[in-house]
Amino acid sequence: MGAPVILCGKTEQIGTAVIANLKPEFDVIHFIMTPEAGVAQIPAILKGEQQPPSDSNLGSKDYSRKPVTVIHGGGYDDAGTEVMMKASAGIHPIPWLRPDLTKPAPPLGPEYSKALVQRIKDLVPQLKIEGNKNKEYVSRY
């Protein structure tokens, strides 16, 4: 089973593709669809609640292990990320990953999610090597 993560995305259609591409390295335990939902749901998950609120059926719902990161899709802006991070501050410090929109990527579709997932898979091991796995900050993929 892969490392547990929370995935934030705007649509379940794209979320489904990203979740499939993140396997087997990552297990998306919960899918967040809006910053407002993230403000309520992410702190509950980081506290170890076994039945946090959810507005999506995506994700394994295996809350037996705390997530190692929160991954954001391109639909989340600085303000959305900031409000979720503030709500979760100090509970269980982990990196929050956001796409680097200055890097070239294919148009939205299957190749888009594959390209971004590869960036995530390349970045997460670097966080462990650099000793940043248990710190609360934003890193770009």
C-alpha cells in the first residue's frame, strides 16, 4: 500500500484519473473539492479522526495512517491553500504540494494528469532526503 495522501481537486473526473496515476506509490485516502471543505475536513483527518466529513466518495477512506502530504491540483489558488493551511496549522505538520504553473504541461486531459503525477512522484522522495517531510510548508511540483 502506498503512502497515504490527501488530494485536493476541483472535479471528481480529474481526481479519478490522478488517483489512478498516483498508485502504487500513493494511497489517496481523501479527496477535497473546495477550500471550504478542506477547512473542515483536513484538520479532522490530521487529528486522526476515523470518520471525517466528506463531500466526495473518492479516496480509500483508510484513515488508519496519517497522511504524509496534501496534494493540490491546478484549480487551487494561493488564498485557497492559505485558508486550509491556517485551519490545519500545528496539528500534524506535513508538506503541502502545489503545481508549478510556470512549468510546461500538456492541455487538460489524461496526459495532463500523468505529467503532474510524475512531478509529484519525483518531488516527494526529495522531501524525505532533504529532511522536510515533517514540516508545514508549500512545495511546488
